[in-house]
Amino acid sequence: DIQMTQSPSSLSASVGDRVTITCRASRDISNYLAWFQQKPGKAPKSLIYAASSLQSGVPSRFSGSRSGTDFTLTIGSLQPEDFATYYCLRYNSFPPTFGGGTKVEIK
Amino acid sequence: EVQLVESGGGLVQPGGSLRLSCAASGFTFSDYWMHWVRQVPGKGLVWVSRINSDGSTTTYVDSVKGRFTISRDNAKNTLSLQMNSLRAEDTAIYYCARAPVGTLVFVDYWGQGTLVTVSS
């Protein structure tokens, strides 16, 4: 199976900061990469699909990019409601696999 | 408004069975593929199973093959997951999620989850 290595596992940031989270695939997955946000006790929320396409209704401060097998989720200006855990998911083949998650905490 | 509401979770002994349901509303259920994803509380997400829009194609993660069965009733807008021979490692919150067809979106909407606890 293709492995997804997500980093960092956690980070501390302040409101207004630019935050970057990375997922690296062990092999080429083309653009089949999604990002999800999960708050404590809540279901995941879909943010980005196909590496860089924003899900409907998601604020434009969220963006995704790809460089080879490296994928990045960027939060342009961190807002109080963005403190959560973020997961990547590769879905080029089955079974799809999630990254280990990145917990974004308040500094 | 799209709504996915899971039910059927609970405490079950190892080796036992449980049937989860996901009631869908606010969209044409039969137009979408559906997935089950699980999460051990406090841990990461794991994809479990998927079913196509008419129920003719199903896929499972290796760890549940032969024990879990995904199905759907498009007339009742309901997705199901029959879980047999349950093990302690199946303890998790189970989420259903909607998958648009013909797009690059994997899933767009998620249910709130239902907790399954396998313990004696």
C-alpha cells in the first residue's frame, strides 16, 4: 500500500499566522489527495479535493498544492475556528489511506 | 440540507454482531456512492468500505473482509454496515460519508458518527 507521511504531528500557532501542513506520498498518486478538518468530538469536514480544489463553502484562506509526491495544506491567516486536527487522504487506489493527522493548537 | 445520521452503535461482546445504519436526507441518495470510515477515539481515521450507487459493487479494507458487509436500500435512503465476528480492534466511531459520482471529490459530507465498543 502507498503510505502517507503527514508532518508535523502538531504545531502551535497564533491567530493571524500562516500555517503549512505537509503530506508526502511514498509513490506517485497524481492529484488524488484530499484534506479534512476535524474538531474534538465532531465529524470530519471536507476542505480540499484533487490536491488543490476547494470544497464548496470552505473559506478561501484554505488552499492546497502539490509538488510531485509532496502535498501542502496552507491556512493563509489562522482564525480562532481553525484550531483543529487536519488529515490528508490519498485516494488514487483502494484502500485509500489517511495521513496521521496534524493538531493545530493555540500558541 | 444534506444530512447523514448514523445509528446502531453500542457495546457488543467479542465475536458478536452489530448492524449500523446511516439515514440519508436532503439529496438524491441513489445518485451517490457511499463510504464507511472509522476512528478509534483519540486516534486517526481509517477507511473501511465503499458501495456504488446501485449497490452492485463493494470494496473493503483487508482487516474487515469476510466479516463486514456494506449494503444500501435506495428506496429507504439508507446505508448499512453489517459487522460480524467483532474484535476488540473494531472498537471505533463509525462515520458514513457521501461520495459524489463523476467528480474528483472523494467524499463531501460526513455523518456525526456512531460509537461501537467491542468488549467483554
